[in-house]
Amino acid sequence: MTAAPPRLAILGAGSVTVARHLPALRAIGGRAASVFDPSREAAQSAAAEFDIPHLASTAEEAIYNEAVEAVLIASPNVFHREQAELAFAAGRHVLCEKPIALSMADALAMERCAKQAGRVLQLGFHHRFSSEHLCVKRLIDLGLLGDVRAYSGTISEPLEVIPGGPRNYRFDTKQGGGLTLIDVGQHRIDQILDLLGDVAAVSCEMASVLENHNNDDNVVLSVRMESGALGSLGWHRFSRAFTSPLMLYGTKGTLGCSAFITAPFQSAPVSIYLEKDPADSLPSDMLSWTRPARWWGDLESGWVDIWPPRTDTFQDQFRDFFEAIASRKPPRADGTDGYKALEIVQAAYRAFDQGRSIEIPLEPETHCEPPVW
């Protein structure tokens, strides 16, 4: 019989925890044993809705509850290191929301603590588990794009998607470390690292477009990968619509993908341009996910639309976390992945401040505060 999933302490009962983490945990048969949030009302509400037996008065109390085996850290970014170190000292495994921390030194300290305690440190890069991302990764690994030499990606969304507006900790650079690049930016940065390997250099332009805050809401990076691939990545939180296109340009094929099909220029979650017959190129399971351009015809070379089966990324993230704990194998996104994504943010802040391209790796002790306007 399969062992029951480890019970969790929940640190942070904010909107993402309540809307995504806890429903996903419940859906796969997991349980939260304890919850803490500085807002007693938020913690009580989460405990009542998800039948969490212990309402803790401090993070330490939640972590040291005798029923707890692992910890979900979904608190403001400034608390991630402190809470992770408490969890590892108590012998708990940790699933930490992104970013891993506010500084690279803190990120390294968290990694050291996890290793010394012999416990799992997983980062909340749930986009790694999306069916679109996994499909694209397979297509690259199969060599259907050849060498990816260029790419471009954009994520845009209205600022109103941040719950609570300016009261949210993300608007406080001391708690969040920046509004856009270190927040929503972490997901696309991690995806590029997972798909294309390490980054060699970063240039950055940033701006604050809206008048109700003084943080970054318009960011564009120019990125050179260690492979030599050149790319641009943008995030725009003043946008009135959500978009998330990513284009990859290879020597054998071209590919476009998006997390959500909401814009008129997106035909499918994944589209790949193939000069050869798709039936001879794509794996059999992917062929079953395609739709011919003409409903009365067969697949043809050229643009091929792929509709991979949709899954719940938060559920799959928890499954991976529990499997890493049980098997003692690294999770899909570990502390090193969190460090690398944060390093690119730090390089971007430094590039913007100094008006030049910044080479990676950075010295771990260096730190650049996010710009304010």
C-alpha cells in the first residue's frame, strides 16, 4: 500500500495558498496539520475551510507541531530563509514558494541547511509542471528544433491580479524584493533555464508606468545563454490583458507556446513548425494531441498545433515534492534552481543600475537593491 503523504505546516494563508495550494493538496489526499499567518483571521479562515486542526500563534509553533513532517512556506519573501532554517532544524522537508529568498547569500544558506539536515528543499516553480512546458521540453530533447539560437517571451497582466492592491507585501521592496521581475518574472526565468540551460549575461531596462506605486511594472531583459542563444524576455504588469507567449527559434524548427490560450494570435497551447512530415517526426502520443489545419485532411508539414492534456500544476508539484521525500531523489526544482533564478534577478538589477551588460556568475555575497521611482 502506498504510504500516506506527509502532513504539512502551512506558513502563510494568503490568497494563493487558499485558492491554489490547499485545494491541490486536498485533491491528491494530502493534509495540513498546522497553519500560521500573522493575520489570525486569515489563518482561522483557512483552518476552517480546509479542516486544519492546529492554529499556531507563531511559525515556529506551526513547524514543531508533532504531526508535521514537511512545511509549505508561502509567506512574504523576506521570511523565507528564517522559516526554512527553522523547518530544517526541526527535521522537516520544505516546499518554498518563489523566489527562494531576497539575496543570493540567503539562498545559499537555505541550501546548506537543507543538505546538512538531509531534507528536501523544493522551489515553487509550478510552471515547470504545466503540460505545455513539459511538451516543449520533450520536443527540444527530441532534437526537433535543432539548436535553439534565439527566443523571445512576454508575460503581461493587469496589476489588479495582485490581491489587496498596494496593501500587498509585493509593493514593499523590503518584504518582496521588487514588484515584477522577482515575482512573476521568476516563473519565465526558471522555464528558460530548464529549457535552454544556464545564462551567461544579462542586460536590463525597467520602468514604473502606473502612478499608484513606485516599483518595477515594466521590465525587459536581453539575455545571452551559455549555449550562445540570444533572447529577450519581458514582463508588463500595467497591461489590461493577460498574455504569455514564448517563441523558440531553432536551426531545424520554430516553436511557439503559451500557458493560457486567451489572445487571438495564439492558435494552440503549443505550435511547432516542421519541414518534415509530422507523422514521421512526433512521438505517437503527441500525434494524438494534434489537430489538422483542415478538419477533412491529414496533418501536413508546416505549422502543427499541439494540445497536450491539461493538468493541475499545483497538484503535480505536491506529488513531486512527496515523491522526492519518499525516494530521497532531488525534486524537479530544487534550491540550486531557486538560486540561479534569483541570480538573474540580481544581475538584472545591477545591469539596470550600471547601464551595462552583467556577466554571470555573480559573487554570492554581492547584492543590489531593486530600483524605485
